[in-house]
Amino acid sequence: MDAKSIRMDKDIRGKTCIYWKAGRCNRNSCKFRHGETPSSNTSYLGINVKSKICGKKRHPSYKIVSKDKPNKTLVQKDGDNEDQTNVVKVITGLTLLAGINKLYSGSIDGTVQIWDCHTGQCIKVIHFGTEVNSLISEGLWIFIGLKNVIKALNTENNIEFTLDGPNIGRIFHMTVGNNILFAGAEDGVITARRENSKTKSPFELVDSLIGHTKSVVCLTVGHNMLYSGSIDQSIKAWDMDTLQCTMTLNEHTGVVTSLLCWEHYLFSSSSDGTIKIWECKEVGTNLTVVYTHKEQSGIISLFGMHDANGKPILFSSYTNNLVCMYELPSFSERGRLFAKKDITSFELGVDGGLFFTGDRTGLLKVWKWNELPKVTSN
């Protein structure tokens, strides 16, 4: 190395990469420092932060970060005015009620917050006194997964029901298929409840799906099957008509963290750093892996949507505060989203191109796809 190179290295040592701060550095061995969090206001390859809804707050206040003046914060409190230190509140679930344009967010701080999507303001906070571990909606119902129980909230009449039963421990994930509410619990059991107006409770327990040896942390429905992922590193497929396990998939070597059914394929992610794409070539046969994507970091969750030009995009959230976007079926990278902490939750917006994210700091963001310019050929 010559003297000029040595002086150059000395000059740049300790300086922060301006492209990293803008969220656009893609060098594998950048000479500048990447110690600061990239800017969250940066547009990147067709993605814009349209606005922010911030759930990181001293309970029970909320904060809105202005779109026009990102450094200005507006804080409204329904509690006392004492200035306290903000506490990190992990977002564990997001769900949008399209009919009334309300976004619900659940957190380990034991609350569900309701946000007006037009104004970006929190209009109500519901307290449960224990960690909210999962949150979904179906029709007029909001389902909140707590410890040992599920709360069912009817948004039409605001009546709340407690769905207790054989679940032991936290309810990590829920999904609905064939008018059945499936809930995966810490004890590895999946409960199945069907809506029933003849009983005192609006949902009747119809079965308990037993097969996993450790906690069930992700569920998805597709192809008339329920797929479940577990800390035991396996994926199980359950027939939706018989509620019987028809196959067990053991290709992952870490926790199965997320499952996604998209068209004729099943996508699975794991803490082992892989995304696997499964295909069922014939009815009644086992799923087979047709592609494996490998990353250096563990994967937290998967999310799929179409961009402004109608192309299918797979989002993959990693344990290094990063989300990568891949265009399917080529799996070519379309861009990246950066956060201060891991992004744990996604939700699709009503308006085309809108989607929401929630992270481990309690921050909610609203994103919108920019329509990419069309290239005309001569």
C-alpha cells in the first residue's frame, strides 16, 4: 500500500458513510463507518415513507411525526403531564379494518391502539394488563392473542368476549380459514374455533390440533390447507376439512418464523437464514422445495404485495434491522427498507400501493409505492 492510500484511509477513518445515512449504501466492504441508523425519511427504489404513526411513547400518550417537517413532533396526552423516559414497546400485530378505515396495533405493553388512517391519530387505547402477542381481524371481529386466552372484539357493537380453552401459555399467532379461527399457542397446540350463534360464546371450540413438540409461532391458510410453523423447526400441513395432519416438512434447521401462501406456492422463513419456496405438483403429494434463498441473518417475517406496476414483491424482514424486497419469480433485489430496530409486523393498506410496518421500538410507519418510470424502446 502506498503513502497516498495510507493517508486516504487515515482521513476517512471514523467518518460515517453519507450513503449509509441516506439508506442507499450497497458496498460489501465500505471504508466508511456504518454506525449510525440510516435516515427513515429516504425514498429508495420506488418506496416512499408517506407518513409516520409512532407508538413508541410513554403510556398512554402518542406522537405523530409530521410529513412536511420530520423534526417536529406533536404530542397529545390523555394522562398526566409528567415528563418520563420513553419505554420501548414492541409491535406484535397490525390489522386494518377496511370498512371503517381504522388500523389496530398490538404491543407487548398490554395495549391495543386504534388509529384513524385519515388523520394518523390514535383515537383509542384498549388496556389488557398483559402482553398482546398477536392480533388479526376477520369481518367485524378483532382477535387479540394474550396469555392462555383470546379476546374477541365485535367492532359493530363494541362487545368483548373471552375465548378461553385448552391453550397453555401465550397465543403467538392466529389465522382464519373455512370460517374457523386457528390459534397457535406456546404449548405447541393449535386450537380451532368456529363461529356459533347458539352458544353463550360467539365462537365454539371444535378441535385441538396436536403434533408440534414446541411453540407454534406462525400460521397460514392456502390450497385448502392450514400450515403451521414451530420452534421445533418443522412445518406441518393440516387438511382443512378433516383437521388432520397430512404431512410434516423438516427442511429448516432453525425456528420456522413465518409462512406465506402465494398462488400455488408456500413460502417459509427461518432463523437459519433461509427462505424456502415449496410447491405441490400433484394433489395428495408432499410439498417439495423448488428454491432456497440464503441470507447471513435470521429472518423474522415475510410479507407479499404487488408494486405500483403490478409486479409481485416479497418482503423479508431480517434480524439486522433491515427489510429486503425481492421481485418474483426471479428473486432479484428491488430495494431495502431500514429501521432502528427489527420490523416485526406488516399490513396491507386499502389504497393500492400503501402498506404499514411496525418494529421493536413501537414505531409504526405508512409506506407507499412510487410508480417507476416506464422505459420506452426506440
